[in-house]
Amino acid sequence: MIMTRNKSKRLLIPFTACILSVLLCSCGGGTSAAASVPAATQAPSASAESASGSSETSTESKDSKGSSVRDRMRDMLDDEKAESSQEKPAATATPDADSIAKLAKLDANMTRDAKYCVVDVDDKHNPYDVVWDYGSEYDAYVRLVEDAGMWEVLFDAEYYMDTYPMLAMLYHKDEDLLLEHFQTVGIHEGRQGSKDFNVAAYMENCDSKLADAFGDSYECYYFYYALNQKTESKVDVANESNKYPIQMDIALTALQRQELTAINEYRKEVDSDEVTANAEFLAFANYRAWVNYTNDEKYAQLNHGHDWATDNEDIIHDIMMKHFDAGLFAENTVHVDNASKRVNDKDYAKKYRDSSEHYKSMVNNKYVIAAPSNVYARWYEDKVHYCQYDLYLDAHS
């Protein structure tokens, strides 16, 4: 699906799409493509590019148990062993640099394997995004900072939402979940979470021994600053006149990293420039996948992967494209119904590569940033329905 915006006048122009169904490869999946629009009426134009997976069946079928992401994962993943229900001894946290530096060696499951990059849209805790779990040792430091009352210094919900509006949209402005995002993802990315602390400023002005200990593991600087206020409160951490960046890095899940790598490999085939990632655009891609479940009967159906976008051009144009000052937007998507209740697909870029309409968007040299979503799924009594989106923009923001 492609949308354009009149950038010179900042005016929105309605777009239309006519959906046609054709077969995708030999696997029985369906793709949706818009009919071409006469040149005289293409201001802007829209063509739909959707690889919608067909229903899959399996002799192995399990009942889905529980509503948490962890429970869903146990049911849907092959060779996944249930975790022990016994409580593990509480991890301890100490504020010295050597101990905090050990946190840099921790990583979350979804950074290692794409099978963990699935969001249960009915999860009672966080139905909007994958939950980054770094383990009990990391959690102990999060609690220690909380006990010190320092998250209130490092994080301000209003600042966070104003600074990262696409992320706020994804999280539906849930302040508790946004704090959790900051604690587990934001500080790994070196995000500024409040006007009172900028990690780049702290890294420049703190004792050089911390740079030797932490390197570019941004999360360590937040923890050390928060837990050593007797000395660190004297360090200049302000971002006056926006001298320092508000974000140092982008944390990608294994699926997002895999998709971006494949996309750029396919673009190289036709000598197109590489696309890069943008954290806010990634947040919108995840929102785009999540929002397909706001109306199951209309949007979360095979061959209807773009209906939400055509019904909500104000969000696409007024909010997202305007935010990035973009003039061209495209989305590729896969939708699957699976009676085995398992999310089996991983290589979505390969599916797009094998469909000519999707391939055109993937390798179009007008696009300079790309945003692969994680997988978003809903479990029903007799199946799981899931979708994934790859989005493209011509913006350089």
C-alpha cells in the first residue's frame, strides 16, 4: 500500500484503493493489490501491497492456556519448556561500578531469537509491545533505584510522551507501561526520560573511570548516577540548548534486526541504497500491527490487511507522516490464521521478496527509512491469527 502527501501546502488529499485478490506463489496465500489510478487523479495515489497468509492446519493442536505472553509462548513455540514455578532466590544489587558493569552482559530473549518477538494483544499486563525481560539481577537494580526515589528524577511521563509521540501512541499513554519501557528499553537506548537528566551529558562530565567500566552500555550510567547521588549529584547532567542527543541508540528485537538485514540485502540486488531504522517509526509500525485488532471482523481478516490504513488516513497523514515530514509511505503485511495455535513464521522479508508488488516497495529507492513490526497475535478457541508489517517512508527524520 502506498500513500502520498502534498508537502508543499501541507494539505491532505483523499486517496482511494481498489482491492483485487490474486494468488501468492504456490503456497496458497493471497495478496491484495490496488488497481492503477489514471494519472490525472493521482494526487495522491494509493496501491495496496499485502501478502495475506492462508489458513494453516496441523494435526497437533493445543488449547491456549492463560492470558500472559509467557503462557502464550509456552503453548505456541516448538521445543519450549515450561519454566519452573518455584521462586528463585532474590538477586542482590550493589551500587559500585564493577557490579553495575556486569549488567552490560545481560540481554533479553527477544534480542536473541525471533520466536520471542510476539505480542499477545489480549495480554493483561502489556498488550501493546514485547516485554523486555533481563532477568532477576537486572530487576534488582530497577527496584534499588525505585527505593532511592530516583526514577522520579530520571523519568517524567509527560516529557517522555511529548518527546516520543509515536511511542506514546503505541502505549496508549499508559504512564506505568511507559515507565517500564524506559526502565527496560529506554535506558539501553540512552533515551532522555526527563528534562533533568541526559545520559550523553553525564557521560561527558562524569569521572573517566566510568567510561572505562561501562563503555557504551548506557543503562549502566543511569543506574550508577541514580545509586551514587552523594558524588554524582554534583555532575552536570543538563541538556541546555539541546546540546546533546536525546537518544543514543535503537534497541531492535531479533525479528526487527532480521527483517532490516534481509530488506537491505534485497535492496542491494537492484543497487538501491540501504534503508535505516528510526525508533519512532518502529513504534508506529508496532502500533500499526496492534491496531489491526481494534475491529476483528473488519481488519484482522485475510486479504484485509490494509483496511485500517484506508479508513484512518487522518492518523497516517496528520500524525505520522507530518511528524516525519514525509511525502511517501508504504506498508507490506502478512496475515495468517493457524489452527495449530502456533506462530510459525519468521522470515517475513522472504515472503515479501516472493511477491512482485511487495518487492517493489521493499526495493524502491525513494524510501530511506524502514520499520519492521514485531508479530501481533490473538488466540481464538480454534486458531491463532497473527500479522506482521514492514513500513517504509521517504523521510530522513
